[in-house]
Amino acid sequence: MRQKSAAHGNRGGGRRKRSPGRPRSEQARLSILSSTLKLLGENGFSELTIEAVAAHASVGKATVYRWWPNKAALIADAFASSTTRKLHFPDTGSVRTDMSQQMRQLVKIFRSRRGRIVSAILGAGQSDRDVIGAFRERFMKPRRQEAYDTLRRGILRGELCEDVDMDLLLDSLYGPIYMRFLIRHDKLTPDFVDRLCELVLSGACPCRNLPTPGMS
């Protein structure tokens, strides 16, 4: 009887609590993102389906929709998750160095196999507002917020004008990268990034706003 009572007690008060579901859910989420990238690389944007991703990740379709409302959001998140760590902005004490290093990483990604994913997203986004919207919100916006912080540090250090238009400045820095990436009229190289930073950021320096000697 004592042994039975002890066993009963272990099944009751001594029972281990079930571990939270987060680790398993996170594992499923990462599997879905990985499967999305793999299938996207194999079949392209138009052929990718939620059903195929779910099957490849060994999850139910409902599990995919738990995190992503549509294919566009899933693809944008999959790309963002695979590049976020590489695209963080450093804090070296120099705004020009910070921007140049991050932009070099972006160019490196664009020139890799990930570049084909970006091309597919941007191409599909021209006729599908959900696709380009998801790319803006899930990939570009977080990077943009980091870039604002980098520019603000440059302003505090006196490297940039206090009233600089940060959106115009960032568009001037990144626009040429996307143009070369999409139009392919010239190469995307680290040297191009450095020269671009020099040209654009020099124009945003406080010294550039001083009046020319001899002019009223």
C-alpha cells in the first residue's frame, strides 16, 4: 500500500509540469522560414504555395497562417530573418564608416543567391501591393529605423547637419544600390559603396552649408 501510495503521489503532486510550448512553436516557425527560402530558390515566387511550405516544414497549413496572413508576408519575413543579423548597423564612432559597412553588407547579399529572392519580391511587388507592402514593413522598415539611429549619432557628433533630411539622405544612399541591382547598368562593388558614401554624406556635412568666401 505504501508503494502504491508513493506511486500515486508521484503521479499527483510529484508530477513534472509540462514544459511550455514556446520552444516547439519556435522550432516550427524557424522550419517554416527555412522551407520558404528553400522552395523559393527552387521554384520561384509564383510557384510557391503555403501548402507546399507547410508540407516541407512538416506542419499544418493552419500553423503557417498562425504567424503569416499570406504568402507575401511569409516570403518577406523569410528573407528578413535570413539577413537581419548581417545587416545590423555598427557603431564605430564614424557615421561614414557605419553607413559604408552596412551598405557593403547589403551589396554582398544582393550579389549572393539571396539577391534572386529580392529580385522576385520586387518584381512581383510591381503588380501585387501586398508583396511590396510586406517587403517594406517586414524588411525595409526595421533597417530604416536602425539607419535613423545611426544618422542621429552622426548629428550629435557634429558630422551631419542638425536639420538634415534623413529620409532624403537615406534615399540618396540606398537608391543607387537598388538601381544598379535592378537595372544592372554597372557593377555593385565595395568601391562603389565607399564612393557613394563619400559623395552623399559629404553633402550633408555642416561645413558644406557655410557661405562661399566673398559671396553675400
